[in-house]
Amino acid sequence: MACEALAVLDCAGDIDSWARRFAQVGGVRIEPVASAGFEWRQALGSYDHLPEWIGYFARAIDDDGWAGVVQAWVPRLMPALRTALFHGAIRTAHAVRAIDAVDTAPRRGELARALGYWAARYHAGQPAGPHGPAEDSRAAIVRTAADGARRYLARPDILHPHGVTGAMAVEILVGHIPATAAAAALAQVHAEHAVLYAGVEPGRRAPPGRPARR
């Protein structure tokens, strides 16, 4: 995720050194397992099946193309948007943005890992309310992320920024799924934000050294 973000931020010169440092502290690499008898419905939300999930998505991407897999699976996983502090969706969004720019074998592998992680960590979050006719979902999600940022400024903590980055991950993903699924994704963002930012009114933090207005 970080390497893709550095590339988008025009900090490509920092990617190699960052990746080398991360490789020194990273955990054990999970190798994909191709299982002919893998039943995804039974394995959904089972982290013990992460190797099989990665193998499943790697094969699906090879067989159906990355765009078809994203179109089918992002709506299926969206009810678990907030899983692991939105990181399943966030990692998937970074992978999608990278492969959409240049389709390479390593980027296909990262997309398989991202989707596999999201599926293995799947845990349905807040029930999404009804959504109306398809609107400009991407613009609406950006507005929702901006609202989350204002609420983070009002009450900074480690949880609140993830609502912003999670929403912006969905903004990337809705460009690759049908309009009806995009509207459902927007409804899911709203449902998660309603709980995450409950009781927090949007506002602005006073600059350091200056008292907040009363």
C-alpha cells in the first residue's frame, strides 16, 4: 500500500529504501495455495484459509481478468467494509489503482493478496440503509470523507482517520463496479461513519498556540 501511495505522491525515489526497511521488519510471507476443492462461501471470514483465499483470487484473476474479479467481488465484500479498520478495502483500493495504471504480474499478485485478506478477515459491519437512485457516488463519497475529516479534527484519535482513508478507498473502488453496487457502497460508508463518528460534531481544531473560538 505504502509503495503505491508513494508513487502516486510523486515520491518514487523513496520507494526502494522504504520497501527494504519494511522487508526487514515484516512478518512471514503467506504463500498462496491452489486448492481444487476450495469453497469460498464456507471459508468467508476464516483467516486460517488465507493461503487458499490468495490462491483462489490469483487463479480467478488469471482466468477472468482483474477487472472482472474486482467487479464481482468488491460488492460481495463491501458489507465488511470496516473489517480490520477498513484495511481490507484500503489495501484492495491501492492494488486496484496500481494495476489500473499498469497491469503487471506483481500487481496482479498484490491484488490477489488484498482481496484474499479482505475475504479472510470478512466480518459484516453495520447494516446499510436503503439507497436511492444511483447518483454521482464518487463525489458523494468524497463529501462523506471530508465530513469524516472534520469530525477527526474535532476529536483526534487513532480510529477516526481510518473512516477518512476507508471512504477514499471506496471512492477508488466504485469506479470499477456497477452503478447500483456503487450506490450500495456509498450507503455502507454512511452506515459505518454513523457509528464511528457518533456523538462527534464536525469542527476545526484551533492552530497551535491559539485558543479555540467559543
